[in-house]
Amino acid sequence: MKTLPKYLTKEFLKLLCLCLIIFVSIYLIIDFVLKLDNFIEARAETSIVLDYFISIVPLVIYQVLPAATLISVIIMFSLLKKRNELTAMKASGLNIFRVTHPIFVCAVLLGIMLFFLNEIVVPYTTSRSNQIWNTEVDRRDPTQFQGINEKWYKGSEGIYWMRGFDFINQTMERPTFYFMDDSFTLIKRIDAQKAVWEQGKWTVEKGIIQEITPQGGYRTEKFETPRWLPLKETPETFLKSFGEENRDPEDMSYWQLKQYAQRVIAEGYENTEYVVYMNIKIAFPFIVLIMVLMGIPISLRLEKAGIPLAISAGVGLCFLYMLALGLTRSLGISGILPPILSAWLTNLIFLFFGLYLMMKVER
């Protein structure tokens, strides 16, 4: 690497690390203050608190890296301009595009790193932080799905509705089973007080069976003794399915979202929300490059105001980006915009804005 690109890359990475440390620290401090009462009430040990905050660090880095990149670029080029280093570079025959080339290369590499961070690290650490919060702080049993968590499940034999699911005791509370034929006509319905997993099979206790007759009517039978139910699903099947439903799409990787979206649509439900988030997983890392594209001209155009106003403008742009992304995401989830467009529209708008600013920069 030549001297100038090496120097610019080193300066940029130094500022980026500094901004990342500051942003992540601010985020963690605010989060700690907001959740301090919960930790005290749960009497959580110091090791639990540290484990929780260490686990959310990768997610915080993923969220703040674009903003840190923008602020780093603004500070770096503002300092280069203030120290007349840009003037010296131009006097040596270098134009602004030649000077900024190594920064754009760094932005591309950071975007790739951001994608793989979200694919490999964030899902695991986020699951870990959620587990700590639910079990150690909120004192929830992760194997229980009770109360308002009534569950629908499309199984191999039909559609099941259970008012509660207890994985420890391997029981369904007050389940209803709808069995369909190939034309999706209801041929049998079973309402029971309880379904219990015993000796590798489900048995239902105390309920009513309604079954279609050859004449087209329905026959009703009440039963008091346990009856075997021919279901292929096991308690682990329901635990895994309900556990995935409770996960936030933002905390899942692209491939996890894709598999879940395919399963949802196969079960006959709407999967637009998950398709939108899938596309956002790909689109979001590109914002690092766009932030560099906008940060360079902002730092060079605000000559009289200096670094403080340039940084303020950068923070404002980050806020506008997140606001626009939230709006287009909502439009995509509601079906007003196609999922791909809702994920990429914000990037396209800011990309064209960045290109416009770069064209206005003095070469």
C-alpha cells in the first residue's frame, strides 16, 4: 500500500474505533440506567449483569456502525481541510476522488463485515441476552407458553389450537384439533381438557369428538377416558416453533428469516413482514458506503462552520435515514410497497443524494 492511502486508512480506522467506543459506551450506559430497577428488583448478580451487557454489544455495534462511519469521515476530512493537508494533496495533482478512494474501499469492507456480523454473531448473542433477561431478570420459564400466549399450529394432520403449552409436563391445555381432508374440508374436530405426551404418543383427556358422517352430517361423541391421538408432532416440535414465533425478526439472521418465512407461507399464513426484514438484512450493510458518500462532501462544503456543525449535520442525516427506513419498512409490512422496494428505497434516496453532493464538490 502506498504512503498516502495507508495514512488515510490509518487515520480513518483510528477515528472509527474511537467513535464506535463512544457510541457503544453511551448506548450501554443509557440501557443500564433504564434497566437498573429491573436488575435490583431481580437481585441479579454482577456476573449476570455483565454477561447480559456483553451479549448485546455485537447488536449495538451492528446498529451504530453506520453512524460511527459517517461521523468518522466527517471528522477526518474536516481535520485534513483544517490542517491544509487537502490543499497540499490537490497541489500535488491529486483530485478528491483519488484521495477518497481508500476510504470507499474501507466502507465496502465494513459493509461486508457488518453483514456477516449480523449473520453469524448477532443471532447467537441476542438469543443469549434474551435468555438472560427472561430467565434471570424477568424470571420467566422459557418452556412455558401460558396465559395470553394462545397458539395456533398447522400440523401434518390438521390445525391445532391450544390455550396453553407446558413443555416441562409435556401437556397442551384445552386444545382443539381440526382435521381436514385434501380439499380442506373439516372432517373431524376434537375438543379436550388436556393432551398429554406419554410413551411417545399424544393422548387426549375428557372431551368431545365431532366427526363427519357419510350422509354429510356430523356425529358428536363425548369421551371421559383417555384416547390416543395420531399426531406426528412431538413436544420439541411445538417448543421450537413457538420459540421462533417469540423471536424478533431483527434478531434473526437472513437464512433463519428465510427458512421461517418459507415455513409460514407453507402453513398458509402471511409472511410479508419476514420477507421485508429479509431484504433489509441485505440492504442495511450498504448504508456504510452511502454514509461515506454523504460524509465527505458535507465535511468539505461546510467551510466556515467548522467541525461541530458538520458533525451535527451528520447526526441529523443518520436520524433521517433511520426515520425513512422505519417508514418504508412499515409501508412494506402493510403491503403498500413491495418488500424489496420497501427495504431498498431509503438506500436509493440517500445514494442519489450522496452522489449529488459529491458532484458539487470542488475537484
